[in-house]
Amino acid sequence: VQLVESGGGLVQPGGSLRLSCAASGRTFSIYGMGWFRQAPGKEREFIGRITWSDGMTIYADSVKGRFTISRVNAKNTVYLQMDSLKPEDTAVYYCARKSSSLSGYDAWGQGTQVTVSS
């Protein structure tokens, strides 16, 4: 499967941004899709995940209540809606595939930069 993120950019604090992650190729092998981010000098951070079949979501505490993950199965696309953005949300954001409930994330997109600054 190939994953391509889009939608990053510069936004002011308190603003919103929606990222997209389009999957192509072996999309039937998707159990779930996760979002991660990595800020300069920091380790990669798990943001949340959506299960492909039923749309169930989980979120990291750092983004709970501000970020929302959704998917459109027919488009093989997952979204990350980010509201009430803070400067500390600045990072490169990645989507990744989880091919089964027991597997890790084994396919990654190239990442998209999100910068929150006034």
C-alpha cells in the first residue's frame, strides 16, 4: 500500500487544519490507520488511530478533544481534523497503516509539515 499525506501548511494559533491521507495499492490489507507527528529534536509521537471496518477511534491525551480522525472507505482516505491548534502542535505529520490488530505500523506516508505560528 502507498500512503500520501496532504493538507499541511502554516496556521495561526487557535486555527484549524485538515490533513488527508490517501491510500492506494493493497488497500484491502488495512486494519487501521494511524496518525503520528514528529517535531524537531523530539521523538515521533502517536496522535491517534481509526479502525478501518467500524471507524472506532483512539487519541493521545495531548490532542484529545481538539483532533478528530475520520475515514471515507470508498475513497481509501483518512482525515485528521485539527482544531484549536497550538504552537506545540508544530511538527511533520505522518499517516501509517496497521495491517492487523496484532501488527505494528508497517507502511508510512512521506509526511506533511504543519506549522502553528503567529
